[in-house]
Amino acid sequence: MKNRRIILKIISYINSILDYTSNVDYIEFRNNGMMVEACVFNLSQIGELVNKIDKEFISKHPQIP
């Protein structure tokens, strides 16, 4: 159950990044500091959550990088 909640949160952060960056080219993204910071925040949250996933769960799903 814990892993499921973590994965759902990770998916939510991924979806936020996709929402922020849809229809935005690299130059526009790079020049929009607020967008960059929002994406960096979401990526850091994902990194923190990944560290909380049980090692057993990770070993049972080797196909997920």
C-alpha cells in the first residue's frame, strides 16, 4: 500500500511537469524561470519519493528503471 501511494504521487508530479511543458519549446522553457523552478521542484520531489520505495518492491520490478 505504501509503495502504491508513493507511485501515485510520482505519477502526479510527472503529470504536473507534462502539463507545465506541453506546447512549450526549449527556448520558451529556458526563458521562463518560474516554469523551470516548478519543474525542478517536481523532479526533486520525485527523487525524494523514489528513495522511499521498498527495496523488495524495486527488486520485484526490474523492468522499471
